[in-house]
Amino acid sequence: MTAPYDDSTQKEWKERKNKIEGYYREMGQVGTPGNEKISSIIVATSGDKLVVQFSDGDGILYEIIEDLINPLRMIKTLSQDEIEKFKKLTK
């Protein structure tokens, strides 16, 4: 049985996965990456969407759900261009 994706797609997915896991590992160790001060706080309600943008421009789109254990449901990873489109929607 062959893999459903070619090698380049699998490599790209592994790189994104490692970047995301590394980000959360850093967050768990010190609260914020690089022990920086918090730049903003967002008050959100169930059903709201949240875009987290990493320093390299890529990011993740989440939906806030009513779950006390895991209140964020990951919808998809985003490129920098996709994040810019979301920014235009909110202005």
C-alpha cells in the first residue's frame, strides 16, 4: 500500500507539527515563549474563533468551545496569507 501523500507533503506536515509541538512545549515550561510579557488578553465566548500567529507568520485557527478541560478546538493550520485574510475580516 502506498502512502496517501508524496514525500514533500509528508515532510512539510512533519515540520509544521514539530513547530507547533515545540511552541506548546515552550509555553508549558515558562508561561510564554522566551519568558516575554503578555502582549494582550482576549476575552472570548463559546463559538468565537481564535487565530494564533507564530513568529514566522504561520498560525493555527481555533474555535472556542464549552469544554473545561480543552476549550480550544483546532480547526486548521494557516499560512501567513490566510492570516492576513482573517485580519481584513475583523477591521
